Amino acid sequence: MSTSPRTEATSESTDMPMSETGPGPAGGIQHPVTKTVGPRPGTHYPGRLGARIASVPAPLYLVLAALVLVAALTGNLPDTMVAGFAATILLGGLFIWIGNLFPVVRDFGLPTVLCTFAPATLAYFGLMPENLVTVVQNFIDGHGFLDFFVIGIIAGAILGMPRALLLKAGPRFAVPIVGCLIATFVLVGLLAAVTGFGFIEGILFIAAPIMAGGLGVGALPMSEMYAAKTGGDSAAFMGDLMSAVVMANVVCILIAGIYNGLGKRKKQLFVGFNGHGQLLRIKGRSDELTVPPKRDTSSFIALGKGLLIAGSLFVFGELIAALLPGGLHPYAWAIIAAAAVKIFGLLPQDVEDSTADWGDLIGAVLVPALLVGVSLTYIDITEVLASLSNPLFILLTICTVIIATLTSGVLGWLVKFNFVEASITPGLVMADTGGSGDVAVLSAANRMHLMPFAALTNRLGGALVLFVTSLIVPFLA
């Protein structure tokens, strides 16, 4: 079973002969393509069968989409989890495919933007069958797909991080991650207070979702936290949070391009300014910052074990939150539990690997489906337009990215990283949209080989931001 997220990003828009490697989303970057069942290629392999949408041949996709559409138009689409999977995967695959048709702008996150806002826009204008919208909304909220997705990502990210890496490289890499987070939260909060936006509001509605390093551990669970605290509906928060994340991703890519341009000039503004791709200014320590590559294959049994561990962590988080009301959010307790399990080596290695595989599967297959579901369930286009028409909101979003970039660069430089590379990861990588955002940022900066450090940033930084946010939520009025 293939679980490679980066091959998924280009599978719908690439047509190439059978080989061992395929072009990456930025062109020229090679990624392995693993054959998993005899001569059959992996699930997300572009193949030689023509255009593919949602990783299946276009003619088959059209048949499946027509089936779901007819059922929805006639009011016969079952309001079940199974129908929810079918509807969201088909819609997500379509918008990813459309977004990948357009060169240049696809590298600025167009597929993600379409998945995030196009379904809500179509529903706003009455162009989505009511039956389909109802099924998707119940799937995301009532049937718990959001929890299913978030806990899988959290468990896989933490348990998939090598223990030695956490213990040896953690202290060094933690300096720019933690320092960048604290500085960004405080400075953006102060700027928001001075401009009348509000100190806590600036942190929770702009800095926090942007700095989470992705939607799965950012805007989505944060909206649930805010709703639980205020007694409101998470949909009331989702528009602002998603708008900030998407806009910040574009700013990140632009800054990465500027760094790439500075690198071509071959000028050092100061000692350790530009490593031209080398993260550390000292030698012999880069092995401590090595993240093993994600596996492209896994077994059904392994994925089943990963699902069990992720589900158990979710139950633990819910249980502790119920026993200690008014404290941390269940996601935060799940993060603490996963980190403790990893640090103290409480699980066999094969079980940890299985959990990581499960998280990779979720990230590879279900991100477009989740974005589509969130769009139809939580995003109010009227509120999004109001946010994007607010100059103060735009200003604070841009300032968040700039502050994160500069503080990460400075703090990284102090612990012997090169300034530009430390600005990119963890700085820009924390502020983009996660997996697809990392690819776009590192591609624009011409530093794709820093992807392992981006993975480290997303795993550690994302969990840390979500945890810190859960501590601040009680101050939300």
C-alpha cells in the first residue's frame, strides 16, 4: 500500500513512462516510485494510463463521480461514514487535479486553496446538492472524521520521530523552534494590542494557526478548542483561521524566493549569513539532525496497529480531559502521552513504526478529503471575505511570517546554524501549510534537501504550538 504524500501531489498532473523515479512538484526533484504488488505500481504512481484524478484513471473517476452526484441530486446519498469518504475523496481529488493544471500558481498552493475555499463557495451560491452538503457535514462533525484525521497525524508525527533524534538534536534545534514560537506569539500579540485587534485575539486567531506548520494540527483542532472554551460553534472560527494560514503560505513562498535570489548573488552580509543549503556552520554534527526517509510501503497489519495506537491515544486524551475539566484540551493530553511513550520507549519499535505509517497514510490520502469537508462544514465565505478585506488582518498575517522568519534566523545563527537556512527551517516551514507548503517553500528557496529538517520542524513545532495554544485558550473571552 503506497503512502507517499509527495507523489500524490503530482500524480494527477504527470504522465510519464514506467521507471523508478518520477518528477517532483517543482520539476527536476526526483522521488522514488515503489512497486507494491508484483508488476503493479504504487497507488499514487502517475502511470501510463492517461490523466488520473484522485489517483484513478479519469474515465473511472467520471463514472464514480457521476454515481455520487446522481445519488445526491435525487436525495439518495446515504448519510453514513462510507458515503462521506466517497464524496470527500472524489471532491478533493478533483480540486487537487484542477489546481495542478496551472503552472507557477500551483507552486503557490493553488490546489490547497481550491480544496479549502472552492466547495464553500459553490455551496454559498447554491451549486452543491443539499443532500451532499448534509452528508459531508455529518461526516466531518457528527461521525468524527476530524478527530480521526488529527489524532492520526499527531500520533504518527511524534512516534515516528527517532528517539535519539529527540534526545540529541532536540536541544539544539529546539532553540530556534521554541524561541521563534515565543517571540512570534508575544510580538504579534503586542502588535495586535497596539492596533486594536487584541493581544489574545492576535495570538489565537493569527499567530497560532499560522505557526502550527499545517492545517491538520493548526486551524482544524484550534477551531474545536476555541468553540469548546466559548461554548460557540467551531464554524464561527474556521474562516478566520483558514484565511490566515492560506495567506501566510503565499508570503512564505515569496520570502523563500527572495532568499534564493540573495543566494545567487554569492554575497555574505555577515559571517554565517548564507550557508547555500548547509544548515550548520560547524562540521560533524549534521548526523544528529537526520530524519529517516518516509517509507513508501506498509503492510495492512502494520496500518491496523497504527490505527489502534492512534485511537487509544485519542481515548486517553478524552478521558484525562473529562477527569480534569477546565484543563488542557484532549489533543494536548494526547500529545503529552505520545511524547512520554516515545521518550521512555514504552512501545516496541514495530508498533511505533506502524503508528508512523498510519499517520503517513492519513497525510498522503486524506488531506484533500479533509479540506473539502472542512470547507463545506465550517467555512462561511461571507466571513472569509470580511477577513480578507480587513487591512489589519492582512498586516498582522504578513508580520507573523516576517517575525517568525527573522527570529528563527537570528536564534538559529546563535546556535551555529546559518541565518538563511535557519530562517527557512524552522522559520518559514513553521508558517506554511505543512507538507505541500514545505515542498513549495523549499522549492522556491532551491533547498529541497532540507526536507528532513522540515519534517522535524512540523513534527516537533506543530505539536508544541498546539500544546501552547491549549494553555492560552482559557484566556479567550
